[in-house]
Amino acid sequence: MADTGINCKAYYNAGNYGTPSWTELTCINDLQENSKTMTADSNSRASWINLKVGTSGDLSWNGNMKRDGSAPHLVVYKAMKAKTSLDLLILDGGVAVNNSMGHRADCLIIDTSNNQNRSERLYDSIEIVPTESANLPKHVIVTGGVITMATMGTGAALSYS
């Protein structure tokens, strides 16, 4: 597992879902994962404390990407402009680094805003969200140099394969 953000990696799949070909998005500078469980009230008179139960989850990433015209930059930029999804793998380490963790999901890029001030190096502010797909978002752990995945939110312990 990475101990600093510079070791974190984001990849897009240049192959198909069953036999992925991961290409690093080297143009990504900063990225923040936003992962939150949504809840509903589950109160009763048995406790005066308000109780909650998990109902669903929210997952997204935001950050910035160097606007450099590189192949990875253009893949992300064109996906946003065309409103097409990308199969992304976002980890806290590399694809071959044991114990790297993160997520794999078919995602939309929903923002590529940028600041064009005279004195600024151009970076796109990006926002990434999972999208509707036959492939549900997965939690990922690299074990023995192999990417293993588990479906999240089933109420059972994660089972990786």
C-alpha cells in the first residue's frame, strides 16, 4: 500500500472488461477519492440515540489533470466531451504492487474545467463518477501481483476473486 499520494495510480482500460489492458493516466496530478455510505433512520423507543442503517454508497473522485495533449489526457478529455464511459482502475499503489487497494468502475468524466489565467499552467479540474453499466463497481486489492476484485454493498464480507 502506498504511504504518499505520489505513489497512487489511475489507469484506463484500453482492452475489454474480461481481458483488461491497463494504461496509466500519467497526466493525473492530484486526485481525491470520495466514498460515503448513505443511511436511513432506524429509530425505536429502545434507545434515545438516533440509529442509522446503511442503504447505498456514493463513490466519486475529483482532482486535476495536466492539460498536455498526451494520449492519456486525450482519452479522458474526449470521453468527457462525448459523454462516453471509461473502465477505470484507481489504486493507492501500482497494479503490480501487493496490497494496493482501490476501485474499478465504468465511469463518466463529468467535469474538465480549467483556469486560463495568463500566469497559470493549464490543468483541467476533473470529476469522475461511476455510471450505469453491466459491470458493477468493484473494490480491488492486488494480491501476489494479481488484481482481485469484490462486489461492494452486499451486506456480506468482501470476497475477492
